[in-house]
Amino acid sequence: MSLIVQKYGGTSVGSVERIEAVAKKVADFRALGNEVVVVVSAMSGETNRLIGLANNITDSPSPREMDVLVSTGEQVTIALLAMALEKIGCPARSYTGAQVRILTDKSHTKARIEDIDVHRMQDDLAAGRVLVVAGFQGTDADGNITTLGRGGSDTTAVALAAALKADECQIYTDVDGVYTTDPRVVESAQRLDQITFEEMLEMASQGSKVLQIRAVEFAGKYKVPLRVLSSFEDGPGTLITLEEDESMEKPVVSGIAFNRDEAKLTIQGIPDTPGVAYRILGPIGEANIEVDVIVQNVSEDGTTALTFTVHRNDMKRAEEKLHEIARDLQAPTVIADADIVKVSLVGVGMRSHAGVASQMFQTLAEHSINIQMITTSEIKITVVIEEKYLELAVRALHTSFGLDVVDQSE
Amino acid sequence: MSLIVQKYGGTSVGSVERIEAVAKKVADFRALGNEVVVVVSAMSGETNRLIGLANNITDSPSPREMDVLVSTGEQVTIALLAMALEKIGCPARSYTGAQVRILTDKSHTKARIEDIDVHRMQDDLAAGRVLVVAGFQGTDADGNITTLGRGGSDTTAVALAAALKADECQIYTDVDGVYTTDPRVVESAQRLDQITFEEMLEMASQGSKVLQIRAVEFAGKYKVPLRVLSSFEDGPGTLITLEEDESMEKPVVSGIAFNRDEAKLTIQGIPDTPGVAYRILGPIGEANIEVDVIVQNVSEDGTTALTFTVHRNDMKRAEEKLHEIARDLQAPTVIADADIVKVSLVGVGMRSHAGVASQMFQTLAEHSINIQMITTSEIKITVVIEEKYLELAVRALHTSFGLDVVDQSE
């Protein structure tokens, strides 16, 4: 008998009919002899409806009261799903985050899970019940309702799987797995049967939105096997594992991620002295602007240039800040450019394979795509290019690294 | 400084605008130097929307899950009201029933309050905050969410007032007080400045729907001064007190209540032997049919007739049951009649005044209204009459007992 935690997102429980379909799926899975814990989000649209109510009252609602408000969304879903399960003869019991006692810190609207009490859940599982747990929410030590922030239901599912020592944590979503790249950009993108946590983390942090990055981190840390699969069609999905599968001939590159949400800022003609990077990026960090890729060029004339990327929404603020800093440093030029994208090759195979970077640069060169920035990590190579080349670059790299679907009929 | 518990029903918090109006009212009241605890219901329509969702899934949802579902209604209101209060500079904090720890028994959908933990609330009051508490809900000893049944927010308010030893419990509603009778039936009905708990209980049990009968019982038991007043207009409302006001010239009759929801059942020709009433009403009670007025006539021929009233919805069931009983008792006749109403005079003044009953009967006789049943208690006289005479009877009695508004310009 396996213990499985399943998580269904807002779209999967978006109507009474869909909740009934989820109930059927869960009951079938239990009938196969599994113990099942189900984590659900609010019905799609509900969280936005609740936020809309709050915004009709005030632009700056207290975070504590926002959590009291939006946590009702999942509470509605757990009750309805438990009813739907009981209706088809599957014993079930719903739990709010506070009822499980998913203990979090006190950071309302973006709380972090500190501890999970498993005793009551284990009693209910032993009694043969399916547990239906509200995702995204918990309680702090003083009994205040907290939420984990948007998408936090994935984190709830992984944390419950870790605490209950579940055999697998299954994240049901509207896609049927993790792909080599976004199928909307590359038609021949393939679903991956398996991917490592490290790769998934790099994919997620580069804009592949299948899973919340915190949930992946959590699963990696607690060694919870994680599977992404579709709510709407049957299939094996993608298993996210701790170890790369040695028995298989793995491709060097597992996937290609990209991100259109960033902008590039350059400050030129700065004195090439120790500490200058800190004097520039320190004030940017203090202004709560998150910096992603950073590149500093080697100087020829005693001055240097620093280039970095930030979220596009932060570009204006970062640019203003940079002008202030430029005045202090007597640096002549600040350039802001929103017309960029980041493209990353991800794969644990890179560790043992040389030549990935040069093959990447050659492929881009063959298509006359100019590379503006380059950074690398052990399992990732990222380039920043002009936005209009995004589709061309991703498709060319997808083919070049052998990721295209092989037509089975050939 | 007074500690006041205020309760606002679903209509009073039925929209964002109305919630803001309530916030204003509460903040003004606090600004006068009062400590305020506010109890709110779900926004009007919300509870029915939630019940509708459940009914789309199953005709017989588990009571436990219904409570998880519908309790979200008040949770939304408390968050929004707390936000609205904070927006206008009034420190506030919301509490669900479980967060207060309103401990109830385990009777889901109709739980009874067993205990209220006041420590956390007292800390918040001492810190100058307005407390916004979800009405209608609590938690059992195992942490399951319970609800008190429809209208239970009144009970929550009174129970909180009792536990906190509040100076007054104010129930804001869509009427501006308790009236001598229903103003829709008698135009000259007057708002009462004051009424005793006993009178209010009799009025409520006779169909005057201003307050939940359980809330009145609770307030009487714990000696909580209770005031009914309007959410939408200023005014003193009606104070429900423990003692009748000796300083005032009280009318003998305080109000006239009536009830159209009952039906009358008669079983005739039964043997006039000890225990026969039990043999008839025992099975009716076992069938979960509540019996209200009961009258047994004196027999002339060794047989007797028993007449009683039940809720109209139960009439068919009661009639079938009665036919079974009639067969056992070899009683010849069972008569069911839905065409009746109950009219009651209520007033603590009756205790010390003779002649109220005869004045009532005389008034009805003058209007040729036949009395079908009579029962009396210390502070109430009830008659059952044909339904078509309802308005005529109530108006005639209202005038006869001096309850009509005296035109101030006279």
C-alpha cells in the first residue's frame, strides 16, 4: 500500500463538475489500494473575487485580514470535494490549514511552513479516510490564519508528503508534464519522463511555470518524489527525482527555458576599482529590486562597465537609482533596455560533457543572433539576446541539442 | 467606559458599501469611549450561494462538511469589516469562531455553545482594538468547525456579551425595534421602548421574527441587557430587560403576536381513559413532529377529542400517523385543518390584571370571529381562529387593548 499526496489546482476544481471529476479520480486511486491525501486550491476565479472585494474597500488591506479573507477560498473547495467523495462512497474528511496545524511563521501573505502536525491525519488515514486538505494556508503560533502566497498549494502538498513520508507527491495541473521547452514556442517540444530536482529548479527559475520553485526546493530538500501530471487526461506525467537516471542514455541538455520578464541595465565608464560592484548593486538591493544576471566587463582604459538584469516592472525604478549612483561615481552613461530575453540550456549532463557552450554559441551564430550577456552554472548556460530572436533561438537550440520529437512512424 | 457587543445581520453587511457604513457606525461608537465587540453574519445571499454549491453535488451533504463550507461566509465578512475599520483609523482584529474558541457541542449545523475563551479577546480590547467576530460558528473539542444553525449570530452576540460581561448587547437589524404587533398588518403598531425577556420569548415563539428565540433565552439566563435597533436609521430601538419597568404606567398587554405557519389536527371519539393523550402524542413526538398548542375537550359520552397544532409542513405526516393511531384506538375520526392562525396577547401586566381574557373573547365576538382553541399562560393568552380573520382579529385587539399609536398632534 502506498501513501500518495495529490494536489489539484484552481482550474482542476474550477466548477462543481470538475470537483466531481477529481473525486472520481481520487476514489479510483484509493480503490487501487492507496492511501490518499488530497490538497486543493481555491476554485479558479475565487481568490481574485475575494481580492476584488478587499480592493473595493482599501488599496492597502492589512496582510492579516487578507489571509483571513482569501483562505476561505480553499475552505470552500475542501468541503465540496469531501462531500463529492462521500457521495460516491469514499470516506473523506476535510482539513483547513489550521485544523491540520500547518504551523508557519508570522509573515502574512507569504508565510513559510515551520512544522506540520501529522497525528490527526494519521488517525484518519488509519480509519480508511481520504484526507482533503486546504492548500496555501496555515496558522502561526498565536492561531492567526496565514497564507503561503500565490501557488503555495504546491508547497503545502510537498510539505505534507514530507511530513507524512508519502511515497509520491503528485501535482495535477493543466499540462501533462514538464517539456523540453514551451510547446507554444517549439511545436516539437517533448514531454520529459523524468527530470532531476536541480534541473527542475533551473527550469522553474528561468520562467518555466509548471511548478512553484519553493515546492521544488522543498521536495528536493526532503527527498519527496514529485510527479507533475494532467488533471484532464491520463498519462505518466513527469517524475522529478533526486538522482539522474544512470540506466538511461540521457541527453546532455534536458530542456530549454526562457524568460521574457526581464530588462537589462548597463552603467558604463565606472572606475575599475575594488568595491565598485557593491557601490552599485548595494543601493539597488536596498531599494528591494531583485537582480538576476550580472556581468562585469574587463576594462581597457581604466574604466569598466557593469550590466545586470531585473524584472521589467522594476526597470524604471532601477534606472532612476542608477542615475543617482552614476552621479556619485562620476560615471558618464546609464543604459536601460527592456527589449531582451533570457534563454537557458539546462541539463545535469553538462557536468560530464564538454562543448555544450560552444555548440550553443555556434548555433546562435549560424542564425546571426547576437549574444549580449552570458552566465553559466554547473548545469545551466544562460544567454541574453534581443527579444525578437526568442522563437528562432529556442527552436534552433531545440533541434541542435536533439530535443525534437522523433516521429515514431519513421 | 462601557463594553458593548454589537451584532449586524446579513442585510446590514450585504455589500461593500454597507460594510463601510457599519465600520463608520462602529468607529463612531468607539470614539464615544466605548469598547466594542462586533459580531457579523455572512453577506446576505452568501450562505444560500454556498448551500447551492453543496446541493449541486449532493442532496445529503455531511453536516460536518456543510459547517466547513458555510462558515466561510462569516469569515469573509469579518475580514472585510476589519479592513474597513482599519482604513478609517480604527484598530481592529477579526476572529473566526474557532479563533475566539467558541467551544460548542458536536451537533454539526445546530451546535450549542458550551464555553467561550475570553482571554485573547480581553487582551485585544485592552490594546484598544475593536474585535470583529464571526457569528453563527464555533469549534468542538476536537477542533471541528461547527455552526449554530440559521440565525445563530444573535446567539453568538449574546453569548459573547455574557462571557465578556458586556454592559449591553445590541442587535442591529432591518427593523428599528420590537413592535406591539406586525406593522404590515396593523398600521398603527408602535415600537416598544422596553419589553421583558419573558414577553420577548412569548412574542418570538409566537412568530415575531425580530430575534432568535435561543438568543433571547440566553440573554435572559445570563442577564445580558439586549437591545434591538436598526442598522439603517438612528433611534433608541427596543431594550429587552430582565425586570419590568415599575416606574412607568405599563399597559396590561405589551404586544400581539400571530403565527400562520401552523395546522390543526383533531382526533375524535377516543376513549376517555388515563394515558390516552400519551398514546396519541407519544408516536407523534417519536416521528420528530413538534406539537405546539394542545387542547383536550371534556367528553359527554365517555369518549373525548384531542386537538393539537403542528407546523404546516408536518401536517401530512402527522395526519398519516394519526390515522394509524386512530386504528389502534378504534377512534372514528381524524380531521386535519391548515386553514388556521394562532393569535396571542402577550404582557407581564396580565399577572396583576384580571379580565384580559374576557376582554379578548368579547372583542373577537363583537367581530363575529369564532374561537377554535384557547390556551393561556401566566403572561399570554392564545387563541386559534380561522385564517381569513387574522388581520381583522389583530387590528381589533390592537385597538381594544390601547396599543394604537396616539397621534402626537392631537
